[in-house]
Amino acid sequence: MSSDYPILDPAAISGLRELSPGDDSFLKEIIEIFLEDTPARINDARSTLATGDTVAFIRAAHTIKGSCGNLGAERLRRTAERIEHDARKNGLVGLEGAVAELEAEFATARSALSALL
């Protein structure tokens, strides 16, 4: 279960901060891009689930997983990873609630990341 993981990985946040010591501008830029881009990827997942496009759904989940990994949004990453795996294994069967899970975890991550801005 994704709630067993931290919302944000402190090591990933620290690593991003180390890229511009004493100045959080790089971290803030990465967070802003993530917060702007991720809803579009979630919408991609929603629309491809509705149309039954398994390949595009997997791509959307994979993209979310990757961007979360770069930023340290650990719970959202784990959710996207599980959903991607399930879609690869079983197609879209049983994934009706997948987009709602992504949205809920994104809202949690957005709150935690917004606090860093």
C-alpha cells in the first residue's frame, strides 16, 4: 500500500537542493514544472483508460512514475508504479479506480511540495 511510504523522499529533496547550494531556485523550478505537468499526465491516464488504450495508459503511468522519482514524490511514484505494473500484467481490467488513486496521491504530494515553495 502506498500510504506505507513517505509522501516525499527527504534524500531526493536534499539532492535537488545540493544542485544549487544556498539557493532553492532550482528546487522550486522543478516543483513548479512537476505541479504544472502532472495533472496533464493524470488526464492522459483518465482518457486512455476510458478509451481502452492500454499502451497509452501504461505510458502515462510510466511518465508520472519517472517524474515522481526525479522529484522524490515517493507515495505518488509507488502508486503510479503499481498501476503501471498492473496494466502491463492484466491490461486495464480492474483499474477503474486507478485515476482516482493517482489524483488523491497527487493532491497529497502537491500539498507537501507547495510547502517547499
